[in-house]
Amino acid sequence: DTAVSQTPKYLVTQMGNDKSIKCEQNLGHDTMYWYKQDSKKFLKIMFSYNNKELIINETVPNRFSPKSPDKAHLNLHINSLELGDSAVYFCASSQDLAGGSNEQFFGPGTRLTVL
Amino acid sequence: AQSVTQLGSHVSVSEGALVLLRCNYSSSVPPYLFWYVQYPNQGLQLLLKYTTGATLVKGINGFEAEFKKSETSFHLTKPSAHMSDAAEYFCAVSASTNAGKSTFGDGTTLTVKP
């Protein structure tokens, strides 16, 4: 059973389009995250949710909007895609915030290519 | 504020040689420290973590790391490299004052030569 799953795995789209990436975890965790990994492998946090409540919202263009319908799901919607949005997007989860002491479990990633 | 510096973006070792990946952190409160590994086209997975207690932490696949507060370091070691250890390694820091946010280093690519 996949602990943290993301769909789709690959996403190729044109500039200006709107797209969504879905994430689900079956670990019973309270906290979920979205990360962006660029072509140099640098990993940056975008958002985190705890029990469906937004906790972390880094400096991310407001074209990116996360949505957490329940604790097990955290989706990422991106409006008006730009070339610079091309990256690998990772979803992750952790048991709870626990002051940051819990490790994170990562999904397999979604490779987004904007043409 | 918290930050992580991984010294050496690329490390190359021979199979059977010692692996040493360096990580220094900055944190205004006691840190929690993690090492994650990323194999090609996969997500990150935890190798080991330090929260409190014993400063020498053992992880999966024969890796270990030692928390040295005086040196603000958390270097990752493995006595004998295997070809299968070739991957990207990330050090991360978090703290109780930062809403569970982990800050990741820029990563170190480990190459293992036969």
C-alpha cells in the first residue's frame, strides 16, 4: 500500500493553463505539506496544513492555491501556469506538528513541465 | 530562524570507502535534525533523525550521524560505501518554535565508483 500518493506523476501543459495535482496519504497523519524541487534539486516548502488548517504559507505566488478537503488529502491548484513553474512537486505528511520533531513521509513527486 | 548548510554539493567515493557527508545547522533553539535520501525519480525517505537524548544516531542502510552542539554539526557517515548508496542526500533542521517547518539543505549528490 502506498503511504503518500500523488496524481498525476507527469504533467505537461502549455503556459497560461490551469492544472491541479492531487495528494492522498493513508497513514492517518494530521499534517501535510507541499514542496517544490527545482532543476538543481533545491527543495523549498510551499504550504503545510494541520487538520485541514493552513499553517505554513511561504512566499508563493497566489496563482498557487492549496485545498485540504479532509486530513488525508491536500491538493494543489495552479492558475495561469508560467515557464518558471516547471519543477517536481512533492507532497509529504507527518504524524502531527509535534514541534517539528516528526519525520516527513514523501510522495513520489509530480513532474510538471510548462511549455 | 533556522538554516542548514551542506558542505560539498558533490561527493565521490570508491565502493568500500568511508562515506562522510557534512551538515552544519543554525537554530536559535534546540534543533531537531534529519537526514533524508532521494534515489533517482523518487521522493525523499528518512535515513535517521536526532531529537533528544543520545547524540550518536543510527539509521537505515548502515548510516549514522552524530549531533555535535558545540560545532553545530550533524555529519552523516557510513563505514563502507555500496553502489546502491549513490543518491541525493538532504540534511534538514526544524525546531519547536517554527510550526513544524523543516528547512532543507541544498543536497549532496553521492557518487560511488566501482
